[in-house]
Amino acid sequence: MSDGRRRIRVIGIGAGHPDQVTVEAVEALRSVDYFITADKGDDDPLLAAREALLARHLDVVPPVVAVRDPERDRAPRDYDRAVVDWHDARASAYEEVLLEREGDAGFLVWGDPAFYDSTIRIVQKVLARGTVDAGWDVVPGISSLQMLAARHRIVLHEIGQPIVVTTGRRLREAIDSGADNVLVMLNAGLDELGSVLASRGEDWLIWWGANLGTPDESLVAGRVADVLPTIQGARDDARSSAGWVMDVYLLRLA
């Protein structure tokens, strides 16, 4: 971007390990004047993790503007509408910061901005309003999907076969449609996993990981019927230790 306008940079910062931030991402971190990040409440551990990552890679850390995340309906009748409303509220909050501050802004995104993250959509919403004049770009990061495969030393698909990537909320839909090799992100819990597979009477394998790339990383693999209680315990331990849990898993029909 060489048109002289300010820049907004959406920067993938990897799955959690500071050493797995790409060289391109580090250069992007060093190019901005301040960062905008969501603050999800008092003592937000993810906010602290972002600040530690910046301290690892930058000699002088620019201001980190923590924007209190708008409230979100967690049990809506219309899930898609609730998410759109939440994104609109986030866009308004970020727009306010961009109008108040000059210079180039950076958004720090866990993993890769292309996978189940709202930042790209929200930046598009802000710029579509026409109040902020800026160019923007996206810097990819190492995703939890890649980390999962590396940690378990697996290929995420059989030879020449597809992968379905979905959320815990839509796991049943994916399996009912015939998917037999499924990557699952955004898990509120494991109840849906147990319920879906128990109703089918099939033998499934799982490769699971939580808080990948962090000191609280946890891994479990095996037949779902054998290891599901172990995974639940490991998930609870990860949340207790870190104050948060982000997990991802691969399901494959045995």
C-alpha cells in the first residue's frame, strides 16, 4: 500500500507460541502505531497473552487500545442475526477508536484470520461506512489446525480425500451429511460430540488439542468411546490453569 493513506493491518499471530509468529507478521507488528484489541472483561487472560507476545517481538511496544467487547446474546433464537448484531456493535466501537487516533492501526488475531474469526468482516464494515479513510491488508498466521496436525504428527486427511471444517455447534449437521473426516473448532463444550456419536453407533477416532502452543497445551488421541472422559478432564484442567480454553479436534470414521 503506497497511496499515502493510513493503514489498517489484520495480523495473524499464531496459535499461542510467540516463536511461531511468522517473519511477515513480526514486520507488520513493527509497522503500526497502535493496536486495537477486544477486552472481554476484568483480568482477560487473552489480553495479557497478546501483550506478552508484543513484548517478545518489539523493542518498543506501541499503545494497545483495549476496547470492551459488546455484550452478546449467547442463547439467541436467531444465531446468525445475533452474530451480525454483535459484529455491528464491534464495528462501531472500533470505528470510534480509529476516528479518535491517527496513524496505522493493527488488529491481533489468534491463529489465522481466515478461520472462524470476525476481524476481517468487522474491518470491512467499518470501511464501508465511509468515515475512516484507510487502506488495509491481512497477514496470515499459523492456525490451530496446523498446530493440531504438527503436535499429533498426522496428515489431516486420507490420500486424496476432503476435510470438512466446521464448528461444535454444527457438528451433527456435518456428520449427518456424510462427512467422515471433520475438523471441529469453536467448541463450547464436548456434550454435542458425545451426543452425536453415541446416537450413530459408529467407531470414530479423535485427535484433540487445547491451548496449542502455550505452556498449558494438552493433547489426547484415540477412539472417542475410550478417551472422551480423558478429553473432558484435560479440557477442564486447561481452563483452570490458563483461565481460558481454546480446543480443536479432528474426527475420523475408523
